[in-house]
Amino acid sequence: MTTSLTAASDGPGSAPAEVRMPAHRRPGHTIVALHGALDFAAAPALREHLLGVLRSSGPLLILDMGEVPACDEAGLAVLVGIQHRAAALGITVRLSAAGRQPTGILHRTGLDRVLAVQAAPHAEAAPAA
């Protein structure tokens, strides 16, 4: 199942944000490959799609963030909300292959202790701050 959702943009003349979210169900787990920025414009569509995926997910939901260049507070709020909803349903959520910016914001906010994050095997290590 592949879902491509377009969220409304904020200002006149700006292009709408698009986040593609194909879901691949496997025995025991579901992988959702996120593509695009997880930001204020994309958050409502992201939330609705992931809530739908939870309804038919196995006991493990993997959110592949390998194609997510950026994540803001609204995107983080969706991820945390989905993690809480999943936990109530007995589903574990893991973030996989998060890039430098999403990993950095998770670390700075302390959400890397709330959301299970697995780095991509080929990802560069972030420089020490």
C-alpha cells in the first residue's frame, strides 16, 4: 500500500508539502517508508495515515526515515502521539535510518529516550558538539 498525501502550504505562492508514505506489511511487522519533511504542513496527513496503519499493523511498526530530510516540532508531536497510541495497542514503534537533522532534533529534545531510534548502517556519525 502506497499513500501519497499533499498537505496545504502556509503562504500564497509556496508549493504544497508532500510526504509519501508507502506501507509494507510483513508477518509480525509493518514498515512505513516516510519520504519528505515531517513539518507543520505535513503533520495532519502524517498523523491520519499512521493512525490508519496502526489499525492493521503487526506487533512492530517500523518508520523508515531514510528519506526524511527534516523534522520540526509538529512532526515530532505526531511521532510521539503515534508511539503512545501504538503502546496502548501493544505495538512497538521504532524509527529507522533517521538522518542527521531528525536524529539531532530527537537528541536535543530528549525524545531519543522516548522513541526507539536505530541509525542507518551507512549514516555518518554526527560531529561532537
